[in-house]
Amino acid sequence: MTDNKKALAWIEEMKAMLNPDKVVWIDGSDEQINALKKQGIEEGTMIPLDQEKLPGCLLHRTAANDVARVEDRTFICAKTKEEAGPTNNWMDPKEMYAKLTKLFTNSMKGRTMYIIPFIMGPAKSPFSKVGIEITDSIYVVLNMNIMTRMGNIAWEELSEKGDFTKCLHCTADVNPEERYIVQFPEDNTIWSINSAYGGNVLLGKKCFALRIASFLGKNEGWMAEHMLILGLQNPKGDIKYVSAAFPSACGKTNLAMLIPPKELEGYKVWTVGDDIAWLRVGPDGRLWAINPEAGFFGVAPGTSSKTNKNALLTTMSNTIFTNVALRDDNTVWWEGHDDETPAHCLDWQGREWTSDSAEKAAHPNSRFTAPAKQCPCISSEFENPAGVPISAIIFGGRRAKTAPLVYQSFDWNHGVFIGSTMASETTAAAAGAVGVVRRDPMAMKPFIGYNVGDYFAHWIEMGKKISNPPKIFNTNWFRKSDDGKFLWPGFGDNMRVLLWILDRCEGKADAVESPIGYLPKREDLITDGLDISDADWEELLKVDKEVWLDEVRQIKELYAGFDRLPAELAEQLKALEARLNK
Ligand code: OXD
Ligand code: MN
């Protein structure tokens, strides 16, 4: 336990409001975790899987109305609406506390209150932060045990750090009308009620490690970003690190765990993180990164040994599956799994399902929660409290025509501009029309805990503090030909692009200057084993002036919606337009 007075007082205050029947302090011991797994199984919230094929694995189903993050019910309750900015829902914090206090009062009557101390980041790292999550859900405790370093180790960290993020969650009755995921940045506090789904209730992840952390980072001079971190080892054994931000459905987890094609024998990718990076300027003037999480909360459908063998292997033990299908032999299945479609199984809601059903067996947003340490390509630096030095930052999106396969920004501020305009075209995987351009600056739109304009300004300020900054790139694995075919094979072959990026960082690769940035020539990439025609190469690396002038028009529209856009970015836009018109 802890003798931290602030923590004890907060816990007492919450307990008085929640009025639980029982209080359990989570110590993180195997004994306690195993007892909670057993209790979850007895209560029916956790379903044991075949313990020979999937040792330590469990299945959980959430309510049908509670299967994803809910952005329209997520609030940043800064002091003023302007501080929250145009990309966030806002309510006056006093009003929101009053509203939620009513919902939380006596909400744990007849239930158990679990107190979970946790660390985001490796123990004893200058990057790391402590949180305490109060919850009534065993599912949350078991997931937090995978996704964070939790239990007594966090009380030790708290005695050094002194401060912590206050995280409160109650499942209540999972009423979508009264569902609230609320950040109070100035109070370092998160309140979440009426959901039991991952991103809404594992408060260390999006709520803390992105929304609250981005706010803390702005005030303390560091950055919390929605980025994977990977190390790329060359045949000589040297490893260089890159971080990368992509909107959803762009293969971020796959890139983080990439397996190079056979033509690139001797190269290897090491995973440091698949979702979130905390970045600080190191004593050497470089940007250093840690992954604040301890596990992967990945989308199951589409994960196979072809698309991401390392992710699949990571989930073979000690994993919690949420909303996947349950086969008759007590193993799991999802659309895009290696194994063929089962003739019969239980679908994600536990209903009888047969292969002629028109509905999906697994929910499209079904997930695995798996310990990062089980990943076959986990980096040896994963637990390094100092983090890893970042050579390149990559932004990306899914664009059929606009962006070429890869290009490099002219400098830091131009890179910030590229990140601020990030976009992706919708796929059939999401509801709504296909091919619509959605802007998602730095893939952070739903996760910036303050005004988006101030967030861009913080990026620009950070650039001034990093004497040896990473170079910034943009990639697009999804360029299409006029007849709608993907021009680039993607997956493992993306390694070829990563190698050009690293060579650029070391001044080893050539490039041509274009109005949008530096582009590789085809001969600058390792192309052995690729079957791409000359015409397709031209298309892959093309910058079409008319398409880009339309892009400029769209960016003007985007920027018009930002009340605090830094002048530097307005200048970048003007300069791009001028270069295109030259
Ligand atoms: C995630 C997300 O779950 O970005 O990582 O939605
Ligand atoms: Mn994410």
C-alpha cells in the first residue's frame, strides 16, 4: 500500500461517493491476479479458453452497445471552451463534476471497488508517470495488469514521483445515454462511467497516456504522441529507431512488428511500441522515446500469420480476447484468421453462428490484450528507462492518389505542417461512405487534451529545443492505379521504404526535390524481387500538380476551423501553394 497522503485522501473521498460493499487493493501479485481470474470465471464475465492450446487466455464479451471508443461522449473539461479547442467536446468542469457526481454516487453499492496503482512507462524512468485507477470491473483489473506495470511497484514509484493521475471508472449499468469519458486536464483527473469497453475504461491508455499526457507534456516540455516505435537493425547489427503515426486502418501494428522480405536478409525490425510514444529531448540534443504501455491492445480481425505473424504469436498465451468468436474446441477465431471459417461457433455476442450466416462472427473491433514481452520481436530496449533515440518521425495515411509512396519534409516546421494535414480515405471497414477524406492531424485528433492550435505550436516549440532533431517523412502504402489496383505490395516490403528513410537520415541516399518535399528516385530504393512496372513506379512517386492544388484548398478549409493556428503553419501552406504554382 501507500503512505502518500494525497493518494489516501483521494481514495477515501472516492470511496465515500461510490459507497462500495468491499474494497480491494491490487498488489499485482500472481496470486491475486489468479484469484481474480478465477472469480471472473465463476461470475461468468471471463470465459476460460482451452488451456493447452491457449494457456492463461480468457475471453470476454462486452454489451452490444459498448464495443468501441465513443468520441461523441468524450470530453476535455478544461477551464474554458477555448482551452479545449475546436476538436474536443467541452463542458464547464464544475457542471460536469456535478453531473457525474450524481451518476457516481452510490454507483458501487453491492459491488467491489478495486484500487489499481499503475505506472505508465518503465519503473524508475524520468519519462514515467504514476496513475491510480479505481474501478468496479475485474476485466479492467486483468487488462490493466497486461497493459501497465501495476501493483506494489507503482506505490514505490509514487513515493519517488509524489504525484499521480486520478482515474475513476464505474461500469454502472452500461447505459449509452449516460456514458461519459471525461478528462479534467487541470486536475490531472479522468472520470469514466457507463462503459466497460477497452479504450473507454483502461484509463491508462488513450485517456491518460494521450489526452492527459499531451497536456502534461505541453506544460512540462515533452510530447505524448499516437505513435509506434520500432528499431531497425542492419546486417552489421546497428539499430536505428523511428516513430510513426498513422490513422486507424493503416497497418500501424503490422508496421511495428514488420518481418522483412527475403531479399532483405540480415535486416530485422524490433518492436518498442505499437500505439503510443512519450518523447523527450535527451542530454545529447536528440529526441528520445519510450512506450508507456506494457501490452498491446490490438484489433483481432485481419490478424494472421500472413499479415502479422509476430502479433499472432504474442497472443498465444496470457491474453484476454474481447468480442472475438468462440469455436467449439474453446479456441478463438475472427474474420481474416489463419484457420478457415468454422462451420459452427458462438459469435461475439455468444449467439449460435454458422458459416452461412450473413453477420460477422467476431466484432470488427474485437481485440486482444497481450503482454508486450511475449512478442517474438520485442526490443531489448523495451524496459530501458532512458528510452531509445529517434532518427526519423513518419506520418502516413491512406490516399489513393494524392501522396506518393514516401517523401521527406524540407525541415522540422515543414514536417509539422505535413503532420497537421494528415488524412486518410475511409475504407469499407468503417461505417459510412468509402473514399471520403478524413483529416486526422498527427493521428491525434481524438486524443489531443487541449486546443489543437496550441498543440501544433508545442510541436514547433519542441523543434527549437531539439538541437539534433529527427527528420520527418510521410508515407502512403495505399496509392492506387487509375483502375483501382494497389501499386505497392505493403506489409514486409514497407521495409524498403524504411531503409531509404534511414539512409536519408544518415545523408547516404539521394533524393529529388519536389514542391511537396524530397522524393526518392526508383533507383534509390532496394527493388530486387519487386514486380512493379515502369508506369506503376512513375505513378507511385508522382506529385500531380492539380491534385495537390486541390489538397491545398482542402487544407485551407481544415485550417479555417482552427482558432489558434500558429503563423508558422499558415506560412507553410502559403509556401506549398507558391511552390506548386511556380
Ligand atoms: C486504438 C485506437 O485502439 O487508436 O489504438 O483506436
Ligand atoms: Mn491507437
